[in-house]
Amino acid sequence: MKNYLLPVAIIILLLAAFQPAPTAKDILIKDITLIDGNGGTPLTHTDILIKDGRIAATGKNLPAGNATVIDGRGKTVMPAIISSHVHIGMIKGNDNSTDPYTRENILSQLKKYADYGITNILVMGSDQPMLFSSGLRDSSVHGLLPGARLYSAGYGFAGTKGGPPMKYVKHPATVAQAITELDSVALVKPTVIKMWVDDFGGSTPKMDPAIYKALIKRAHTHHIPVASHLFYLADAKNLVTGGLDIIAHSIRDQEIDAALLQQMKARGVIYIPTLSLDEYAYIYARRPEWINDPFFKASLEPGVYEMITSPAYQEKLKNSPSYQRNIHAFETAMKNVKKIADAGIIVALGTDSGAQPVRTQGFSEHLEMELLVQAGLTPLQAITIATKNAATALKINRDYGTIEKGKTADLIILNANPAQDIKNTRKIAAVYKAGEQISRGPLQP
């Protein structure tokens, strides 16, 4: 009997030796500068205690107990970024000649977002059935997959003969059809309903107001908020009057007026300015100062850098009939976001990254914060927009968006303080998702 048991015991010992070491569940990050996402003055010489993936406490000289201690001297910690308007599985390389909407490509892009400190994203209306039928969306939201958690607006709605050329976007021709299709989209439990209400520079018809009003009303019976792509002030006014919950792009044709500001504030409308989208529409013609920044270049799909730095591409932008219109749109967007923030309306970070190869995933979110500061907001306001406010837009602020007791421990450790210079959000030392380090930033292996 003893001779029989000995080999079994040896096998058990060998198997145990090859088991991975258990992940430390308790972490104490010591002596950091804390930006908690609520907008207040950063707290210096502060500790963060993480237990079972959540923030257990913040404060000075917290006891370590059995926690793994991380020396944070000289570091700043902020909440992980949340991007409330992106697209995923739409790009691969420098063109979209093949269908890039695959599980492999989506997971790769989720990892890219996480490398840039973005742990939650909302895909705005461009998803396909595979995301839901495969369980990918649900697995991602519950933290069972690597990379950023993916929230989805399902399949968006556009005008009968308008909107973007996306495979599963709905184009209802009547109010009855709109209601039926809204009910079908509601079955995938989207975070929001996305609509496109725009003529794209006069190139396509807009959605009929009767249809978008019916979509908003029906979505609300399902307790789903509605977000809309728009461009014009007049459309923004009509949509807000019709019950819109989220303006998903800047108002870009003219400056917002006091009446709409008051109405947005009273109705609790959330504003996602996507400033980087409007800058990308023309900026490559000018070779922006970040064009050779490794932090930017690491976010690009293969072949995109060569495309955007080519003289032919730059000349094409400069000679485009929409070049001056795009510059005016960006300048107007910058003025409007300052007015909207000053009015006390919730501004949430979103970028439309991933919709085109030039709207790079990950870097765009950091550029967006820089542009918010250029528009006249403070770095701390920009960080709150990228964390707490974006969590509010996704209705996940109970668990994410700020660093405070009870919240999920999604955070970024930075090598410099972004309250002093917003570009310091790019100096990533480590990214934590639910209390586990998942990245050292896009420039580290």
C-alpha cells in the first residue's frame, strides 16, 4: 500500500509545484498623490487600500496588514478612464476592405484601450449580432475577459436613406416600423439607444422628427436612455424638446444659446463633445505636434502612420471642400463645451475612436482631455469628465468613475501629476482593473 501511495504523493506535489501563485487580493499603495475623480484638490501623501478588487479605504498611514505594499512616492493615482462614445471592430490596418468585426479583433482592441488606462467603453450603435449571441458583451461587462469592459448601444437608428454605412443600423421608414425595431433592439439590453440625426454636410437626408420622437418615447418605456449623433443647433433644440438624454457629439454649426443651456440643465441632458473627432477631420494636414509621439504611434493600426504622414494624404485634406467647414466646426465645438460646462451641465468623455483608422483608440481619450483644457476647462475638470461623468453617462457610477470606499479598484498610477499638466495622464506606470495590474501602459511590454 505504501509503495502505491508514494508515486501518487509525488504526482500531487509536482502538480502543486506547477500551479500559478495565487494573486494577492489585498494591495496597499503608499504615499501617492490622489486625484479621486470628484473634482476636489488632489490629496498628497495618501494611501489606497484595495481588498478583493475594491477600494477598502483611502487616507494617510493606513495599516498594511497582510496587503502587498506598493511604494507610490512621486506617483499620482487617478481613476481609470471611461470612454462613453467609441466604436470597436470597425478598423483593421489603414482601410476597412475586409470585415474587421471578429472576436479576435475586438479583444485586441479592448486590450489596447486598457493599455491606455481605459477600463470601460460604450460602443455607440455599430455592433453586430455576434457580440450578443456569443456572450462576448456579457462576459466583458462582468470582467471575465481581458481588456476594457465593453458596454453596447446595440444597433443604431438612422434616417430612411441616411446615416452611416453600417451593416446592422436600422432605417425605419414609418413610426410603426421604428417602434417595432426599437422593441427588437431592446431585447439585447443595450446601455443606450443610438440615433444619427444629421445630414453629414448635406450629403444625406436627416431622420424624420416624427420617427426620432417615437424612438425616444418607446426607448423610455423600456427604461433605456437615448443618445443622438447631431451637428446643428436647431436639431439639438428639437431633440432635447423631444426628450433626448445624451447629445453624443458637439453642436458645431453655431454657438449654443442660453435657452438651450437652460433646457439641457433642467432636463439633465448629458453632453459628449468628441472634440478629438473634429480635430482629426483636419489636423493631419498640419502635422500636429504629437504626430511622432511614441504614445500616439503605439495606438495606430498598421499602415496608418505612413498614410497620415504622406504628402498625398495631407494635400487631400487641405484641398477638401469641407476643410474650412471642419476647422470652423472644431472651433465652435471648443467654444460650446466651455459654455456647457460653465452652465453646470454634465459633460462626459467620448471620442468616436475606432470609427475610422485616423480616430485612434486609446490616444484619442488622452487627446480629448488635452482639448478640454485647451477649451478653457481645468485639468481636474477634464479628469472628472473622463471618469466620474463618463461613468454617470453609462449608469455605472455606483461601481466606477471615482476612487472612494466601496468602488471597484479601476485606477491608473502615473509618473507625474496631471493636475499640473493634463498631458501627464500619458505618463502611465501601471493600470489596475478590479484591483489587479493589467498593464504598464502602451509603451511597455
